Amino acid sequence: MSLNNTVQQLSVFLENRAGRLDEVLKVLAEGGVNIVALSLADTSDYGMLRMIVSDPHKGRVVLKDAGITAMLTDVVAFRVSHDTGSLSKAMHQLVEGEINIEYMYAFANGEDAAAVLKSDEPVRVVDILLGSGFKVYSADEAYTANA
Amino acid sequence: MAKVLLEDWKEQYRDEKIECMSRDEMSALQSEKLVKQVKNVYENVPFYRKKMDDLGVEPGDIKGIEDIHKLPFTTKEDLRDNYPFGLLAVPREKIARVQGTSGTTGKLTLAAYTEKDVDTWGECVARGLVMAGLTSADRIHVCYGYGLFTGGMGLDLGARALGAMAIPMSSGNTKRQLMCMEDFGATAFGCTPSYAMYLAEAAQEAGIIDRLQIKASINGAEPWTDEMRLKIEEILNINTFDIYGLCEITGPGVAMDCIHHKGLHVYEDHFYPELLNPADQSACADGETGELVFTTLSKEGMPLLRYRTKDLTSIDRSPCECGRTLPRIQKFTGRTDDMKVIRGVNVFPTQVEAALLSMGGQVAPHYLLIVDRENNLDVLTVMVEVTEEHFSDEIRKMEALKERVGAVLKQALGVSVRVKLVEPKTIQRSEGKAKRVIDNRSL
């Protein structure tokens, strides 16, 4: 499979400062960029905001214009049905494939849930998931999830 | 728009007679001026008469420049105590202009100039502009602040004396600065080094560097490192020059470096430099680091004897490869004020700058030092900006970067530091003097 099945995640480095997250979200809202999913990781000094948005390129541009540095990262988003053990099954396949997962987060998507996963080998992740019967979202599908 | 290499440089002088004068002739000139100046302040400034009387020194005891060590010092506190016009050596009507410190805490320090003092100031800056390869055909974009701060006016007066075109932008609004720089075809600009770096980054980001005609920049008002200089030169493809000055003495144009960058040439026919050991105020040998002290030999409005600058440097009186015999003070390690003693180790902000620049762009050379005392221990936190190129969404990579920065700083400073990564372009870029240190210890 190709990179067409990877999704561009918008990542923002956030200082631990009152109101900073609000500023970032406001810039995206005013730029008409919808947030489909997000995860906020924190350390003692700073936070890392990771988002799946309706238009990642536009998101990056509006943030840049507002003086906020953002980057685009290739991630894989796949469907996880609401059945006990379905996420475990996916993980098992990835471990078998010796995939190293940097981080992961999930969001509800209609009847199902979706997991977003970052690895150094997104193309292999897509291969493995498709090969074991999982549905991998295309970029367009991910950007418009729940829309 | 084209950096000139040293081997292709053609040196030019504004005042060859003075700038390349033999040491004997210069001493004779300084002696003559000092004798006159001491007599002048003794007769016209009650503050100096009292100081000299207290020391038992009379104008007649000063026969030449070699007697300068007999004279009393002047400190910033003396200027504050005599604020605003207590140190004038001429009637108030003769004062043509005042300028002040860029303003740190409390009352500002005011300097007063006669018409002739203003001319001398412009002439000194013009010498530096010529040393930077500029002529009357050049267009000089001044983004130092105009106002009481001497930066803007100093460069402006220099451009006027040279007959060059001045573009009086003052500071702020980087987008507009770049637009005017391009539209007016500026061939040189002047501002603080930290703002020059910021402008360079902004020009690069806007992709307009090829459209600029800048060939030189004159940067001063705060200490900067060679690494920073090379970085600005590399981004903008220009030659940069370091200018030094302080409003008490005249403003920018007290000293400036030449293309050889082996120290800043002091215009010692007007500003006589001494280097004194901070511990006992004894004279330093050439090459030895001490506090820079100036006596204004020509000033009429507010002449100062042996003014303690608190700037630490050393002096080299050997002739320079550029042909000038004017002595050279080394780039500043810092001010006695900026130096912080952290757990017994002397730390200068410029060391942090050099260390960050040595990391090849992994972090930006903008920083802020914060000193705290926790449980009776000094804690030094260095806030460092992440660069867009080295930003990662993986915390593991960011933490590794943080550790690398910490290791490099510890190596450079000799004390361990706490590194705090901050967002790109969030540490304030100064338009006057950069604030590099916040000391929260109440010592």
C-alpha cells in the first residue's frame, strides 16, 4: 500500500503557560479548521498537542501566520470496532511485525472508534493492518470523520 | 548583498592622520587636551573641583596624559546624584541636545551635548561607517530606536557627517523594516545584534534576501559573540561590524571594529581609555582583562573624568593590520553588572550564546537566564528556543534535545543548568538592549 493511506497529523509545541492552548484552538477556529481528534501530552516544561483536523495544511498555515510553530507528521488512523479485544488484536499484529509505536490515541467515530498511531514505519503499519483485516482510513476519511 | 572577503577588502579611512597617528604624536595630542580639560572641569564643575580638592590634586599637577591616574573617578551614581544638569561645564543655553540611557531601573542617566559635541559624535560614527566600507553614496537603514536612547541618533548623525542617506526607521515592526529595506535599497543597516539576528531570520523566512542590497551592518549596544556575528553574515551574506559606545561618553561611536575583527578601535583622540584591575583600580597591562574607564578629552557640555563603564575587556595598543594605530579593546566578555556568580562560578550570558551557536542550529541562539535560589542553592535555568527544523512531535526526541543542550551548557559554563525548551520566536528580541538575565535571588 502507499502513503495515500497515511494521515497528516498537525502537531504543536506548547509552552506551559496560562491560556496558550486556548490561543492555539482559537486560531484554528477562526481559520475554519475543524478538529476531529486531539491528544495532549504533557511534560513538566511543555506540552505536545497532536490533532487530526479537517485541513492540516491550512491548519499549519493559519498557525504559522499567528506566530505558532506547527508541524505535520504522518500517522495511521484505523477503525477499531466496539468489540472487546479488537484493539488488542491490532496491537498483536503490529508487535508480530516488530513495529515500534511512538504513541497512540483514540477517538469515537460514529458507531465505531478510531485509533491514531505514530510509528517510524507508517507504510508497513498500513500493510500489516490491512493484511489482518482492519480498515485503515484514507486521509480524506480521517479529516471528515464525524463530520 | 555580497560579503566582501578579507583578501578583496580595500581599506579606507575617514581621518587617516588621526586614525594612523604614531603613538608619540597621539600621546602629545592627548596630553594637551587632558591638561585643558582638567583645568576646564576644575573651574566650571563644582563636583569635580570638590573631588579634586578632596584628593589634594590641582589642575597644575596634571602635566600630561601620564598623570591621568591622579584624577578622581566618576561613577554612574555620581551622574544620578547630579541629575539632570549638575555636571554641566557650560551654561545651560549652550546645550544643544540631551540623550539618556536606554533605561534600566529608576532614574535615567542624562548626557548633555553642545553643538560641537554633537558634531564630534557624528564625526566619530562616520569614521566607523567608513571603516565598514561605506561612502556618501550609501543608504543607511537605522533600526536602532530614536529618542533618548543614543542608538538611532548616533547612526543618524554619522550618516549625516558622511553625507550618506539615512533611513530613520527606528525600532519595531519587522515586516515594515524589511519592506523599507528592500524598497529604499538600503545598503547598510544598524541595530542591536539580537535584532539583526531576528531581522536576518525574518528576511530568510520571507525569502527576500536576494532582493536586498545590504552589504554591511553596524551592530552594537549589547555584547555578542563571534559565532553570532558569523551567523548573521552567513544568513544575509554581508559584512558586520561591532560598534561600542555609551551615552555618558557620547553614544555609539566610541569604538568600532574593522574588517579584521581583532578588537574595536577606540577613538582615543576624543575618548581616552584606561583598563583598570577591578579589585584595586590599578592599571592593567595590555592584554589583561579589567574594567574600561573613559575620560572625555574633547567634550564641552558634560565632560567626564575617568568614568567607570563597568564593561570588562582588555586593550591592545599594537598597530592593526588595517593600518590604524588606534588601540583596540576586545569584544566584551560582559559587564561587571551582567556577570552572575552561580554556585561560585562566574557566568556571562555571552558564554551561553556561544555554546548554543556551537550546536549547529539545533536550537536558536536566543536565550534567557533565570537565576533562583532554592534551599540555599543557586539554580540556573536557561530558556532556549526550539527551532522549527528540530522540532519533533515525539517527546522522547525533545527530551533528548534538552539533554544535549544541558550537556553543552554545562561543559561551557562549568555549572549544571536546568534547560527549559520554549516555543520558537517567543523569547523577546530586543530593539534596544536584550534582557538576558533575570536574577530572582535576593542577595
